[in-house]
Amino acid sequence: MPDKQYVWMDGEFVDFSKANVHVLTHSLQYGSGIFEGIRAYETGKGAAIFRLKEHAKRFVNSARIVGMDLGISQKDLEEAILSTVRKNGLMGCYIRPFAFYNDANIGLSTIGKRVSVAVVAVPFGNYFANKEKGISCKVSSWQRINSSVLPPEAKASGNYSNSILASVEAKRAGFDEAILLSQSGYVAEGPGENIFLVEDGKLVTPSKEADILIGITRDSVIKISESMGLEVEERMVHREELYACDEAFFTGTAAELTPITSIDLRKVGNGKPGPLTKMLSDKISMVVQGKDREYAQWLTYV
Ligand SMILES: Cc1ncc(COP(=O)(O)O)c(C=O)c1O
């Protein structure tokens, strides 16, 4: 990695330490930004970005949902992401594209306010320290947002007030992470992760009606599982299923595939990462490292 790190900001590279904004910036005050979370992995052919197009598309769609004019195309964004990883000489890293109202005017309205787009890439390891042995979860007292309050399908900064409340509540209570239920009491997702359960050899995951962010890792796990002949049910999931399932795991760009070994102080299965969870975790790690030809199209080499 070179000595200096750079941030891509509105078409130019600026020093990492100079990629700053005014304290009154609209998106800092009101959470009016949108963002993405993407990973690049070290492969035999250098760094490769996992599902770049899908992440760039979700970024553009998040902007459309909140009514933000990005001023750049999906293609421009993909180029900006690739050039940021390249410029910083990174291999495995986390990439954070961020679009925000770069305007220090106090008014709430975003109309006429300047939009800035930044791309930051930083070295990143496991999101959960005890990822390998599995994590403990607590069903949150906070409900997952729904489309009549905030847009769950957009990766909008403001949505994460909900995620942060749930996550911090769980951590303060001694758990590793929260699980949020939807307004109607069905299982939704983690604060920054989708959830899968294993029941009688089948994979079960909440459908979009449960107000989830439609995760790209979730989609990858569904496609990989189906291609391996596993049955996957996308449907509404009762809270009871969290307590009676055989295995459970989170998926996400940061979390990758993280086993859940207890929920509300009850063991999931025998309290250890289950066989299907381990098999899928190994499989996805081969895929992201470019060691599985079937999914070569999911990697964009830097
Ligand atoms: C609320 C929420 N759900 C699910 C996910 C998982 O999505 P992905 O697999 O696309 O990272 C994330 C992370 O992006 C998230 O923030």
C-alpha cells in the first residue's frame, strides 16, 4: 500500500486527510446522504471487486428513491470505484461510495442544494471479531423501518438511525448483534445484515415484504444455493422460527457470511456453526477469491 491515501471526490483525488466537509453540511446534520458498501478481494489475478455493477446500480437507485440528482452515471461511478482502489494500491478492502448534500445552509429542503459524490477505500478485515465461532443475537425492541416511514430498499444514511439504535441496544445488553422485526412482527433483518435460517435442510430468508434491504450477498447466497440444488424459501418468517431453526446466519458485504449461534440466549441448533452454514461460507469465500469459475462474472478486476 502506498504511503499516501486518496479519496475520490467529485472527479478528483484528494488527500485522505483533506477529504473534509463543513460541520453544518446538510447530510451530516440530517442524514440525507446515500451510500454503498462494497468489498474488493485479493485473487490470483490481483484485486477484484465483488459484484461491482449490482452495487453501483443499487447506489443509483438509492439516489432515485430519495430524489437526489447524482450528476454522474452508473458507469462513471464504477470507474471512480475502480480507480480509487487502484490509486490506493489496495487488495482486500472495503469501499464506501457516498453521495451527500454538500451544502451548509440550515434549511431542511434539499432542492437546489449541491450534491457531492465521494469514494473511499480502506483496508478491512472481519466485521465481527468472533465471526468464525458464531455470534449471539437479541431480537430488538426497535422495529425495522417500513416504506411509509423511510425507504428500507434504499441504502439511505437516515435509515441507519434505526440500525444504530438496534445494534447499540444489543451490544449494551451483552449480545453481538440485533435482529429487527418488521412492523407486523415478522423477522426482517440485522442492522446491516440479511438473515437466513436453515429448517429441515431448506434455506429460509425473509422476503422483501418484511421491509429488508435487498442484499447483494443475500442474492449471491440464494443463487449459489439454488445452483447446488438446495431449496430456498423467500417468505415471511415468524419470530418463533428464530428459536426453532437448525442453523442461522447473517449475510452482508461487511458481515460476509457470519454464523449466528444463539438468539435471545437460546442456542441455535447445538450452539455451533451448522454444516450448511459452513459449507456456504466456504463456497462464497472461494467465489470472492476468483477460485470458482461458475461465478467468474461476479468479479471485476482492478
Ligand atoms: C440494512 C442492511 N441489510 C442488509 C445488508 C446486506 O446487504 P449487502 O449484502 O448488499 O451488503 C446491509 C448492508 O449493506 C444493510 O445495511
